Amino acid sequence: MRIIAGILFVGALIAIYIWAYLNNKKTPLPKGCENLKADCDGCKLVSCSLHPDHGKKKEEI
């Protein structure tokens, strides 16, 4: 009985997580937060998604 209760509990946690994740993706961005790209040139991590060169091809850099 305890094993079934544990499985149901974990299943409920997973279901709540999926529900919250999907509802969060449906939520529109607040006004003024549509494009929050930082004008970043402080670090040299090109793999960072905020780096200005992120997404450019090597030929363009």
C-alpha cells in the first residue's frame, strides 16, 4: 500500500510540474519585457546567450 501511495504522490508531483510549465509558457510577457537583450560586452564567453556575437556565423564575426 505504501508503494502505491508513493507512486501516486510522485505522479501527482510530475503532473503539477507539467501543468505549471505549460501554463507558464502560455503566459504573455509583461509590457516592457518583450526584448530584454543586454548590451553585454563585459565577458568573453561567446557561448552566453546574452553575448552580442551569439547566433552569428563564424564568417560574420
